[in-house]
Amino acid sequence: MDLKQELLTYILKEHLPGEAPDSLKPDDDLIGSGILDSLAMVNLVTHLEKHYGIVVGAEEMSPDNFGSVSALARFVAGKQASA
Amino acid sequence: MNLVELLDATAARQPEHAAIIGPADGEVLSYAQFRTWVDETAGLLADHGVRKGHCVGLHCPSGRDYIRLTYAIWRLGACVVPIPTELSAEEKMRVCQGIALDHVLSDRKGQGALSPALAAPVQRVDDFIGIAPAKRYRETPAGFAEVNAAFIRFTSGTTGTSKGVVLSHETIRDRIHAANEALKIGSGDKVLWLLSMSYHFAVSIVAYLSFGAAIVLARNHFAKFLIDACNRHGVTLIYGAPMHYELMAHESGSERLPGLRLAISTTIALNRSTVEAFDRRFGHTLSQALGVIEIGLPCIDLYMRPDKWGSVGKLLPAYELRMEDVGLGGELRRIKFRGQGFFDAYYDPWRTREEVMADGWFDTGDLGVLDSDGYLFIKGRSKDIINVAGMKFFPQEVEAVLNAFPGVQESCVFARKHELFGEVPHAQVVLAKPDAVAEPELKAFLGQHLAPYKIPEQIEIVPALVRTASGKLVRDEHRIK
């Protein structure tokens, strides 16, 4: 499974439990939709750090990096490549 | 006495004043509108059988609905039992089994996880929530009816031996007055709210609505949006966790927060780097409050003094502090408090405040030093709580799940420092035999039983756990490595 699909599956399972698999698209707005509240962000960042071995800095937690599943996948891939 | 009366008084005093602003643009509820909404909701809940003395499990995300449902339950003389939405399905079931609930109220999205705890199908209350009678897993404790209970927080409590902390309406009223001697919240305040309402409500939301402030709800918690919300709505006070201030301090823009009066951090000690970065970015000194579920906010450090770094501040006037010499040497003492607004009882096993505080003092279990200027420094805790961005849990809960996995012989879970969240859990595991466990399966197993923030960031396979001479597990990361 590619990174984007993995993240999509994770966010669906953790943050939209019970929703149909096609209810979240890679470019859907995670911020405006209210999916990423404070606790969701804590859970998502701890998941990224545990699962992908990256460290997310405070300055990186921005809408540019977390605004959609596609943006998140780009961010994680970039962090892994520069590690 | 009922806390709804304090809301009624505010609504009578300032009906047109904003009570709740946001989260969507242009969404403003005045005190009069909010009180009407509470009354309408109470009417609907009464139609579905909610009565005085009932315990109602509330499973709902933080927001306007959480606030109106809590007040509507109180309007009927019933007690709120938060079922945090962030818990795993299994953890939610433990709340339903641990407290004798009469009803479960849930937002429609979250009803699935609670279905085993329901005695009948969910009935629609309105577009947002449904209600169902709860299965009875236990009897209500004999003394419960004597407490005018507003909340039961299903937590292990500060001392870790009891389940469920019962807070009455009178207790919460006393708490908010005690805290407001320092915070001085009034109708001129607009408070940006950032924490989980399942864990933070009494000395915050209730205080704001009782003292006539407006609550500003953010649409999300990205720093850019928080700063924007502050300036757009004229926020005077922020109530958040260190993580929120760390994020705001590192936001790449240049907007300041000119209207800000207080930015209070709670849940876990602030890092000095966060305080300094926030000061550099906004020219504002953060405040820190010590919150204890059984007590309220006994200490607040309003303007953190550089020479008092690491202190939780000075004691509020409503509290007394006893630093008890327990033979630890130096100035280290055991921290005990007494004062107004203390918890009413532990739920299971049922123990009243008077029984728990036999000598009149509440023993926090924490160790600390009180300096000559009256600043309290907490130097250690006699318990093993792990605190991830303000969400606290005991390591034993995670160890029990790890130990239940086939092939795991024993485990030890402890806190590791984390730059953004303060702490994250880390696990060491001893296997019954080499290669007995595949880590992906073990993590998946943990994911089924625990909320994501409780899952260890790393699971280390070790030949043996570190123990003290008396055989107790060592959970101090500095002593383990």
C-alpha cells in the first residue's frame, strides 16, 4: 500500500470511524471539515512519529503540511527522505 | 443549588451578551439564546425519560453541543458522566460498566462503539444526538443519593486507588469562586477554548458562563487559525495545554496578540523554551495553573518569574498548604491541601471526602519544596501517571494489555520526554521465548484496546525489566537506561 493510501486508511479508521471508505478523498480539506481537532492532531502526530520514524517540529504543524491526505503524504515522504 | 442557576443569573443580567462564539464564521449564541437552547434540550431529554437523580453518560465531541447537553442534563437535576470520544471502544465500555448509568447520550456518529452498553435501541433526540437506556452492570453506591452530584469523572483519581471522582454542584461553585480570586474573569473576557471538554469543564466552561465571559471555539488547532481567532474575536484569555503555546510560538507569521490578558497553560508543566519562545513571538508571559481533579486549581502562577522557574506558582487565597516532613531530607516535603471546593467522594469503592481526608487534608502524593516567597515547586510524584499533551493515564493500564498478548511474559511502560507533547509512553517487553511476538501484530493488538495516545512510541524487547531491590518495577527513564 502506498503512503497516501496508508494515511487515508489510518485517518478514516481513527478519525472517521464508521464512515464509508469513499467518504474521504486524498485532496479533501482536513482542516475546514473539522476532522483534525486538537486531540486528533496529537494522535495523528504520535502515529506519524511511531509509524514512520520521523520527528514533527512545532513549526511543521501547519495547514500546508496537514491540510489534506495528499499534503500529509508529501510531508512524511519529504521528512523520510531528509532523515 | 444547581449550576444552571448561575447560567440563568448571567442570562438575566446580560441576555444579549455573547456566550459562545464559533467555531464557524459568524456563529454567535447570546446568553439568552443559549439558555433557551438548554431549556429546549432539557425538554427533549425529559421526554426521553431523563429525571432528577439519574446518571447520564455523555459521549460527544467538544463544542457547543457538549456545553448545551451538560447544562440540559443539570437542568433536569441529573448527573453528567463524560465518556470521552477519544477513548477506544473498550475503554468507553469500562466507563459504562464502572458507573451505574441510567442513560447514554451520544452524537450520532459515535453510537456504534457504545451499542453493547445500551439496553434498547437508540432514539433520536434531535439532528445531533440520540439517547438510549443504559444496561446496568452494577448498583449505585449507597451514599450517592446524598450528594448533589453534577459530574462523575471516571478516572483513577490522583492517588490511583479509586475509580470515579464525584463533584457536586456546590463543590464546583466553590471551585470557580476560588479560582476567580486570581483569574478575575468577567463579562469583558473572551476565552479561547482549546481543551477536551470531557476532561476540562468545571473550573473553566462553568466559570466562564457563570461570570459572564464569552467562550470562543476554534475551528481547528493549527497555530495560524488560533492566532487569527484571537484577533478576530478580541480574545482576552486563552486556556490551553503547553502544546498549543508551543505551536503558536513557532507560527511563521508576525501577527501579535494585542488583546490578550492571560494565556493559561494547564495539564502538564510548561517547558522553559516554550515560555521564552511565546514571549519572543508575542511579547506576552504565559501563566501556569496546577489542576488536581479532587481539588480544583489550588496554585496559579499568573506571570512566570524567571527567578522562580519550575514553580507551579503561589497558593490561591481559598486554599491552605501543608508541607509534611516524611523523612526525605533537605526541604523535600509531601504536598497536602485543604480548602473550599474539594471533591465530594470517590465512586468505587465509595469513600466520602471526610473519609478520604480523615485529618482534614488531601494528600496529593506529590513531593515538593515551598520557597520563602511562597512559590511551590513540585519535585516528584509518588505515582506513575503518564501525561501526553494533557491526557493522563497509568502505565499499568498499558502493561495489562501488553501482558495479555500471547508470547509476552511481562512488560514495563514509562514516560519519555517529548518536545511537543511533554511525555509519550515507551515500553520494554520481555518475551516468553525469542521471536515469540511480531511487533506489527502487537501494535495492532494495542490499537484494538487502547486510545492511540496510550500506545507506546517504541516497544523495546529486553531480556529483563529493571527493578528496585524490593522487586518493584522502575518506571523512571533515567534509571532504566
